[in-house]
Amino acid sequence: MHTGKRHLSTSAAAARDTALAARGEGASAAPALSSSALDVELAEFRELVLSAGGEIVGEIIQRRLQPDPATLIGRGKVEELTGAAAATNASVVLFSHDLSPTQLRNLEEAVPCRVIDRTQLILDIFARHARTREGQLQVELAQLEYMLPRLTGRGSSMSQLGGGIGTRGPGETQLETDRRRIQRRLVHLKEELEGVRRVRSQQRQRRESVPVPAVALVGYTNAGKSTLFNLLTRAGVLESSRMFATLDPKLKAIQLPSRRKILLSDTVGFIRNLPHTLVTSFRATLEEVQRAEVLVHVRDASDPVGEDHKAEVEKVLGELGVLSKPRIEVMNKSDLLDDEELVALANSGALAVSARTGAGVTLLLDRIDQALVADPISSQDFLVPQAEGAVLAALGAGAVLRERNFEGNMVRMSVSGPDSLLKRYRRFWVK
Ligand SMILES: Nc1nc2c(ncn2[C@@H]2O[C@H](COP(=O)(O)OP(=O)(O)OP(=O)(O)O)[C@@H](O)[C@H]2O)c(=O)[nH]1
Ligand SMILES: [Mg+2]
């Protein structure tokens, strides 16, 4: 049991829940984690707790080869946990594992406070970060579906008012009433979601009538996607050191150095063992990943377990069936590396950028341009009558003019830009 007490540095908005993190170890005969893997997992779990507004007052670790079907952790550990929760006056006990409905019920009976598992914790963070109506509906739906089989009838367990962990999303009133009411709420939510989705797909169809290639930023949570997105678009999308700061997809049109327009999207961060309930909540943002022509995988170059996180991201990309799309890997946060590490990174052929300082970003934009192979950048000479103002304007806006000379009432231009644009004005080509 670690007794180090943590305080949140932000006090205003964050809930001051007191949390006690516990961990059941070694599911289904898996060998116990090595101590460094355990450290990484624990560090990540602490981040999750802090992101949900918790303050950690203690930690208990259990190493077991087989989880206890009744309580996940062993009987002795349950006693230890109960004592520690009482001694620290904890208001929540959090498990870094998921709990079955039975385990949750048994643990709630044993300990003097609420019990929350990993999925519930992540759902809670999602609830905090959902901004659009669709995002909020999706999270509430996921929460209710997760909680329905886990209702314990212990009214007090979810009825705390305020911003504590596990109190976001489904209103307390629904949880205190019976399952039937939750079922009705689920039906209602699904209908409302369908409505919101219809509107969104209409908006998308309108957008797609003007073909602009889509590029999606993907990556592990906290890699710096939103910061990079902001830098690239100056859009002012929320960036934060809290995990899962981005839940709803953010889209913005930007122009590449070739003057080609693309639609850039910022997406929700991935995380190891993403709870399945959440995959549907991700739908909106994952659709953007699926429609994208090019993916930019943003990695944190300073992350000590970056390779593990890369593998996790690629696993999710595989599940989404998008591994065959052109993918640009970006090592972000290069400003945090020392010279030696920077040289090693450069030698490995990686693209180093810093969303904070802007280093490497022009190169990244060029790479995106080159990766859009369906509509490559090419060069063409044009001879356009000066009277064709619309044609001149379109070429000027969507391509780079390398040379321009006036010949009587004609304009001779050497242009480089997206093939599709050049072909649209084929009638003015100089063969
Ligand atoms: N030093 C440094 N910090 C960075 C850089 N890019 C992002 N950060 C910081 O990393 C943290 C996470 O950045 P975000 O942009 O919110 O990360 P994200 O990938 O969008 O995270 P999720 O939305 O949770 O998936 C923030 O504290 C940023 O300020 C960088 O290039 N250098
Ligand atoms: Mg983000």
C-alpha cells in the first residue's frame, strides 16, 4: 500500500473525489506482469484517475495467477482494501481491471464506499469530454448499457451529487429507479442518436459534393494530436494534458504548400484494452478515420513506452480495417529530446516534429501532399484568355503559379497543383 497522497493541481473545475486505486493482477493464468510493465500500467491508471478528477489517497497491488471469480482480488486483499478505504476516508475504490457484475456487487457489499472499474472510469472521462450532442448521447448510451447488468439496488452508490467520479452522464434519478425506466431511456437515446446521425450524414453529403481529400490525425491519447491540429489549423480545439481531451471529431479545411485543400480531422486518442462498450461511442470520430485517404499517426517521441503504444494504435487501426491506407508516422514532442536522441531519431528516418515549437511541420505538410497519391501534384503549362477570370482565379487559388507572362489578351502560366484541378481546365493546356 502506497500512502503518498496526491493533490490535484487544478482545483476549480475538477471534482475532489478521494480515490483509492486497487489492482487485481493476472487474469486467466497469464503470467504476472514484470515490474516495469506494471509500473507503466499503474502510471497510466493514475493518469486516468486524475483525468476523471480524482485524488489518489492510496494504492493496493495484488499479484495473483488466477483472479478470484467472486471478488477479483483475494479475500485477504478485500479485507486490506476495506480497512484502507475506511482509514483514508476514501469515497471511491477504483480497479484497474474490469469487474463482472457479480464481482462489483460483492465488492460493493464489502467496502464502505463506491466501487468503480476501468471501463466505468473511462466512460466517466468520456462523459466529461463529450461536447457535441452526439458525443453526449453516445456516452450516456454506453454508460447505461454497461451499468444495466450491474445495478445493485444500492441507491447511494451512484446518487452523490456533484462532479465526482462516476457521477457524470446518466442522471442519478434514472439510476435510482428500476431497470424498466433505464430500458425506456435507452430506446429514447437510440432514437435521438439516429436523428442526430441523419443530420450529420446529410451535412457530410453536402461536404462531399465538393471533393476535398480527408486526412485524419490518429494516435495514442496524449500524443499531441490536438496540439498539432491547432498548429496546423489555428482552430483553437481544446488541448489538454488530461487523457481523452478529444472525444468528438474536429474537422477543418486547410491548405497544403501545393495549395491543395484538405480536410483535416482530429480524433479521440486510443488506449490499451479499450473497453468494448466504448467502440460504439467512438463511432463519429472513427468514421473520420475510415473515410480518410491518409492517416497521420502522431507519436510522442519522449514516451518511454512509445513502441508499446504504437503497437496498440496499430491494433486498433487493424480492427478498423484501415491499415492499408497510406500512413505517415510523426514523432511529436521533439523539443523534449536532447541532441543525441534527435540525431538517433533523424538517422532512423523518422519525421520529427514539435507541435509546441512548430519544428518539422512544413515537412509534414509536404509529406501529406505527397501521400495523396489518388490525386498527385503535377505541373502543366496553360494559355488562358484574360477574359476567363473564373479559370484564372481557380488556378490561382488551388495551385502554385511558377511562372506567368502576359501575351496580348492571353496569360501564359506554368502551374503545379493537384492533377484533378489541372485536368478540369484541360482545354487551356499548352500541349
Ligand atoms: N513539449 C511538448 N509538449 C507537447 C507537444 N505537443 C503536445 N504537447 C503536450 O502534450 C499534452 C497532450 O496534448 P494533446 O494535444 O491534448 O494530446 P492528444 O493526442 O490530442 O490527446 P487526446 O485528445 O487525449 O487523445 C498537452 O499537455 C500538450 O501541451 C510538443 O510538441 N512538445
Ligand atoms: Mg486531443
